Amino acid sequence: MLYHRLGQTLINYRKKEGLTIRQFAEQSGISTSLISQIERGQANPSLSVLQLLAQALNVPLYTLFVNEINYESLISRKKTRKKIYRKDNNHIVKDVLTPDFMKTYIKLLMMELNPHTSTTDSEYVHSDKEEIAVVTRGRVIVQLDGHEFILDEGDVVRVPPNVKHHFENKSSETIQVLFVLTPAIL
């Protein structure tokens, strides 16, 4: 799984710089075939190769590994979520929903998932956007890169770019999930 994330990170940086694999190979001194294998998650590059790639992209080496994910940190539980109160503490002014602070353009979508159905037969992945999903009615199962979590009404999940995911309704009730989508920040 680490090699897949590393490959996606390299692709994102390379595309951000507007480089083809051939141009990237020339700048880094690494063969196009090795770069292609690394980007597809099919190679285990040495530290010296990673240093050359980072130098060619003009980024610090550690940024190639920033995509490590603590999947539990992607869940914001309603019962443990931070709340902002008025001075008198009598009622909530804001319920902080997002697990992370975001500065992006936002799209909202409401999904109704019928009983005993899922969003897709396989997992779905966005390479160009990030999403936040809020369970507004019912209970849903979310899978993130094969890790399964049960979300109850009011729970929130953050799905970063390039994380394979899907939602499943195993109940006999229709559920609702509110999605907040943003462009990916590279």
C-alpha cells in the first residue's frame, strides 16, 4: 500500500510541474521505465532514487511520504466532536463537522442509499477531489482502502484523494449521506 501512495504522490507532483515521464526521467537521471513502475506502485525504489526524484521535483524528500494515513483520524464521531458554545454554555452555536480545516471551493451533494444497496460494486477513487460525508439519516458502512467502519447518524468521514472507498446500506431503511466535495490540494 505504501508504494501505491508514493506512486500517486510522484504523479501528482510531476503533473503539477507539467512534466511528462520522459521529461521527469531526463531531469532526475532515472529511467522512464523505473519511474513508470514507481508511479504504478510496482517498484521499491532505493533512498538514493527517491532523493534524485525529490530533487528533480524541487521538493523535500519527506514530502513524498506525507500521504501516510491514520484511518481512524478520518472519522469524526458525533458524540466526541468538538462543539463551540456561546458564553453562557446553554446551547451549541456550531458543531464542528470537518476532521480537517479546508480552504477550497465546496460542492454539496445529498445521497439517498436504498436498503441493501451500495454506492458501487467495487471501490471508487477520486484523484482530483477530496470529500467529506455526513450521515444525516440511518447507519452506513464505509470502506476506506479495504478498512471497514460503521458510521451512525451524525458521524462524519473524510475521504482524501486517491483513497479507494464505497458506502453500503445493510439495513431495511433508506439512509441519507451529505457529501462535501472539494478540489484536491496538492
